Amino acid sequence: MKPSLLTLACAVALMAPLSVHAADTSVSAEIEALKQRIAELEARQAAQPTAAPADAGNHWTDRVSLGGKAEFLATHSELDEGSTNDLDVDTVELVVDAQVNEFITLSTTLKYEDEGADEEFFVDEAIAVIAKEGSPLSLTVGKTGIPFGVIESATWTDPLTDDLSDNTDDLAMLSYAQGGFSSDLYIFKGDQDNDDHVNNAGLNLGYAFGNGLSVGAGYLNNLGNTELFLDAGVDEKQSAWRINAALELGELGVSAEWIQADDFAALGGAKPSVWHLGTHYNTAVFGAPGTLALGYSESDEAAGLDLAEQRLAASVSRELGAHAELIAEYVREEGYADEDSDTLNLVLATYF
């Protein structure tokens, strides 16, 4: 018997919901599968390290470092004409170092010193060092201390060799260091030169042995450009030689230096010279790391300069926590005209 129209209509009406339900179920399953796949991809991405930006590590703050020191001084001196005492902010230094690129490093030092009425920050050093990593050669240009005197001293007061050779000027220096050998060849512009000529030069040679011993020698064609001679009104160019040696044996160190100048007509043909001998020993001082230091300097044929004939310095230092130390020092000086002095220095030195 053939189905009636009513029977066929009922059958279609019953089948339609089943078909739509089956389609909805399939779509829902696919959506759930996509959600699960997305969740898996997000989990994998989270587990991977985040890629660094293209300029990461190249921000200027990553290439610049700051450092410095401040020294606070209390001093008492016994002189032939009486006694003196003082409190000073003796020295403040701010050092800015910057790695410009893989070849060039900059260093600038701003400095304050207690020099009476002239109390201001000034540029004590501003240099650029050009060197390739791993290369024994380097080129230094800028304003810095002329590297003639070695000044290996552990006392707070510098030896007479520093007074004789102290000089800061614009220079260009080619350096070589390989193994234990080192050398510096430099030219510099002194206060005696005009704006059109640079005719001052120096040479350093040194060798460090593997047993803690190091030796060196130096030549300078113009010692008369140093502050000591200029302040004394000696406007004359004369050369000088230097030899030095140092020995480090564990906590004990010994150093020696000798500087000899040629004869100065402005000083009556005198040949100023200075030698220095120093020693130090690192040990515990009242339960904290410290150093005992002793230095003796003596000059000869320097009566026409503002330079002591003898200087003895003895000091003891003790750390005051990290980046600070307290220094107690006794200094005895004897002049060419019997101007003697005894000085006690108490220094708080801080570093950062």
C-alpha cells in the first residue's frame, strides 16, 4: 500500500530535527577541537624564551658606568713658627666610563680639590682609548696625567717623586703590552708650548716577571713643564730619566723609584733628582682588613724649587665596612733651609 501524503509529511517533520541536531553536534566538536589546538599553541609559545628586541643591550645605560671617591681630612701640623689644624673636604672625584663601541672606550674624571679660594669641579681627565679586543696595541688620546712618574706608594701622602713629576696635559699615547712586557710612546702639549707646536715626548718600558717582581724605566724630554717648575718660575726645557722596581710577596709589597733631571740653567746648573723607597703590608687592623705602610723620599739639588729635602710618611688604614676606610698617618718633612714640620692626618675615604 502506498503511503499517504499525511504519512510522508509526518515522516519529514520527524527527520528534520534529527538532521539539524547532527549538524550542530559536528560544528560544536570542531569548535572545541580548535579551542584545544589554540590552547596547545599558546602553551608552547609561553614555554619558549621571549625574543630580545633588536636593540636590547644597546641602551646607553648598559654602556655607561659611574664611580668616584670622596675624602674628608682632619689634620694637625707642628711647624717651626707654630702649630696649625684644619678640617677639609680634601678631594671629590666623579668618574664616568663609557663603552662607545667595540673599539672605543671613554673615561672622564671630574675632580674637586681643596685649593683655597679656587673651590670648583674641573675636568681632571678626559681620554678615549682605541683598542681591538685581544690586540696588544692601544691608542690613548685626550687630557690626562703624563705617565712619567710611577708613584708606587701605599701611604696617603704621595712621595716627593710625585711632586717632581706631577703634570696633566693633552697627549696622544701608543701603548703595547704582550706577556710581561709593556711600553708607552707618547707626545704631549705642555703649558710652555704655543698653539702651533707639540714638541714634548716621553717613553716608558716595563717588564713584569711571574714571581711578583716588576721593573721599568722612562725618559721625558721636558721635565720643566711640570707644575713644580712652572710654579717656581722656571721656564726651561730639560730632559729626565726614571728607573723603578716593585716586588709583591703575598701581603707584603716593596717599591723603589729614582728620577734624575738634566742641569737647569735657571737653577744655577743644578740637576734636581728624587728617590723614593716604600713598603706596605696588608693585615687585620682591629678585626678588619687594613694596611700598614711606610715611605721615605729624598731630593737632591732642588733648593730652588718648592720641594722638601726629605719626607717620611707612615700610615695605618682600616676598612669601615664596604667601600670605605679610615686612614691615620704621620708625615715628617725637612726642608733645605731647615724648615721642619710634623703632621698628623686622619682621613675618611669613601668609594663608590
